[in-house]
Amino acid sequence: MSDSVLDRIQQIVGSNDVVLFMKGTPDFPQCGFSSRAVAILDRLGSGFASYNVLEDPELREGIKHFSQWPTIPQLYIKGEFVGGSDIMMEMFEAGELQAMLGAEA
């Protein structure tokens, strides 16, 4: 794993309030988990930056090392790793994700 990809990920996470590393794009998710993550963020009206790991194999592997989390999608809010779509759903249902994003659902 090159330091340059980890530095790039740190830059992305540090310069965006909400970032979703996903398979596909918000308009065309390429897996059900990414689709669910986008739907949750859309429901909350949260703007977010997204990065399609399918277009960048180095990013796809690098994000797993960066977070120490083996699956994608991965959500970051204000520089903090939140989790994948299952964790996002649990947090959404509990109202925790809304609190982190300052949103109402």
C-alpha cells in the first residue's frame, strides 16, 4: 500500500464534511449496499462527496487499509469514519445519523 494513496484519502476525508466511498455513483450505484447508503443520505438531505472505488483499484484497496474496515461503502463525517450501510441504517433508525449530520428525517 503506497503512502500516496493513503495521503490522498486523508486529503479527501479532511476536505469534505461528508464523504461516501462507494461502488458506482450516487446516480448509478453498482451494489445494493452502496444504493442503500446513498438512499439514506438522500433521505436526510445531506450533500456529500462520493468516490467510485470501481474506477480506481488503488483507492479501492487503500480505503480498506485507511479505515481498517474490509467492506465498501464507507461513510466519513467530519473526518470520522462512521461505517458501512448496515451501520448507517442502524444509526439512521436510532436518530444518531441525523444528529451527526444536523438533519431531520
